[in-house]
Amino acid sequence: MDLSDLISVPAIMPALKANSKKQLLQLLSERAAAISGIPEREVFDTILQ
């Protein structure tokens, strides 16, 4: 399995900047929600677990 099988181009955020861990997780959750169609809050809560 290649890494490209797991990560799509829209999921890559090369210029991502965050001031805190929480902000980073929120930004990642926002992107994952946009790609997957899963509600952002659900993605965020799952990442925190």
C-alpha cells in the first residue's frame, strides 16, 4: 500500500499554521469534515479520543 492510497491531495495542508494544539486539531477536523462529509464536531471529538 502506498501513502497516496491513504492521503488524497485535498487532504494535504503544507502551509498550515496553528498557535496551539487545539487550533491545529480544529483545522484538521475542518478539512477532514469537508472531505469526508462527516460533521466537523464529530471528527474533532473522535480525534480527541
